[in-house]
Amino acid sequence: MHRLFVALRPPRAIRSLLAGTMHSIADARWQDDSQLHLTVRYIGEVDRRMAEDIAIELGHVHAGTPAARIAGVGAFDRRGRIDAVWAGVTPHEALSGLHRKVDHALVRLGLPPEGRAYLPHVTLARLPRTADPVEIERWRAAQAGLTSVAFQMEHLILYESTLGHDGARYDTIARWPLG
């Protein structure tokens, strides 16, 4: 089985900016440079044949190169516990449009449509159950004004995620130019 997702990769300068925020939460599993991406659509586990069909179908997605910028930070809360912190990405319209095109392409292959609202972001860290809520809130307050200049993400990328003891490793399966 192949655990797949579709994403955009911010340019090096933006990844460096994000790396500068990665501190001050004890035991956080901060993403390394190779893991920093903006998910367009999570796919999940599929067999090899479906993975090949997905790669072919995504090659037919045509979209402009989204111009974006980093705008603030946030956190994901599951059942009353914050388990990840992220940097927001705007504008939502262009990114949401790309998300819809990718989602429609995957639905044509028989995959279920995305069930969650789309929130463009770059995950910065995964947090353990033991993460101190006070540290998390201090970090969020310190990084609340995080912004960047406008940047472009020029390729749509199909990644495979392999889970290991040290977290996930992301391998590029295919990439297509946007624009």
C-alpha cells in the first residue's frame, strides 16, 4: 500500500522563515526542511494500481501558479488537546480552487471527496500528549504576527509518506508544473 498526498512546496526563503519559528515548545517534533509543504489534498493508503492512476489523473490538472504568503499561526485541537502547530497561508481563494480541481480529479477515479473544510497551512510541529499548553500559547502569541512576502509555488507534487520511529519521510512520486 502507498500512503499518498498532494502538496505544494514553498521556496527555500519561506522554508527558512518558517524554520526560524521552530523553538520554545518542549518535546515538539518540529518538521525538518524536507517535510515543509502545503497539503492540497490528503489521499491516504491506496494500492499500486490506484497510485499509478492517481499520478496519471493529476497530470491532467491545469491551474495557475498560486501566489501566496504566510499569515499568522494556528494549532489543531483534537478532543481538547493541541496536537500540531502550523503557519497559515493566504489567499485562500486560489489555493481552495486548486484543492477543488485536485479533489474532483481524485473523485473521478472513485476516491471519496474530501470531507473536511480546506484550510491552507504548513504544519510546523507535531506535539506529544505531554506538551505544555502554556508553552504552546506562549509560542502562538510570539509568532502571531508571522508574515512573509508574496511567493509562488510552481509545482503540484504527489508525495508518498512513510511512517517511521522518527516521524514521517516524504518522497516525491511525481511533480507537474503549474501556470
